[in-house]
Amino acid sequence: MSYKKTDALMRHLRDSGILIQGSKQKCQLINTGYFHGYKGYRFFGNAHRRLLFTSYDEVYATIQYDSNLKSLLYGKIMFIETAVKNIALESILVSANSESIQDMYDKVVSGYNNAPIQQLHDQIMEDTEHRLLDDKLD
């Protein structure tokens, strides 16, 4: 499919069985984008599980639902991601006993491949218990 302007994309959607018309839906399509807004929601999981949209209202409601869900979770996910990164970084700094990025990589980051799986699990559990105890004491 070559580049199409918005009116041509609306025609393409109608030809694909999606009822779309009017300036309101045209603005919605412009604001959400064809590739993100429609093509991104055509399937559930894989191409064999097609979502059977019949109107752009259904497509737009799905986009809105997805955006609202992301908004609800974004702050919490960012908090968890930051905490995990900081815990990992502190652990790496302590284990490497150096602030050199090369030392951190050589001594700790690439060294995890050499540790037995059970040892890694036991160390993670021990570190987690220590952090939980430290948090309770603070």
C-alpha cells in the first residue's frame, strides 16, 4: 500500500468493512493515526486472531480503552522499574567494588553466566530478605 491521505485511508477502511465517516471520525483517525490506530488493533495476540471491528467507533473505543489503561499503570510501572534498576545498580557497585563501568561489566554483569543457577537464586533471596529487614528497621 502506497502513502494515502486521510480521505483515501477512510475509503480503504470502508472497503475493509469498517464504517467510518464524517469530520469527527476523520479527526479521530488523524489524531490516532492509521497505523497505530487501526492496524495496531486489528489482531489479538497474533494474525490468526483477528478482531472483527465493523465500525470506527469500535476501533476508537479500543484505542481509548488502551490509552486509559496505560495511563493507570504507567506511574506504577515506572516506580517499579526505577526501584529495580537502583537495587540492581547498587548490588553491581558493591559486588564490583569499583565505580568503573568496565570493572562492573567484567566482574559482575558478564560474570552471572558462570554462576550455578541455584546459587543465583539463593543470593537473590538472601539479598531480598536483607532489604526487607533493612526497610522494616528504618
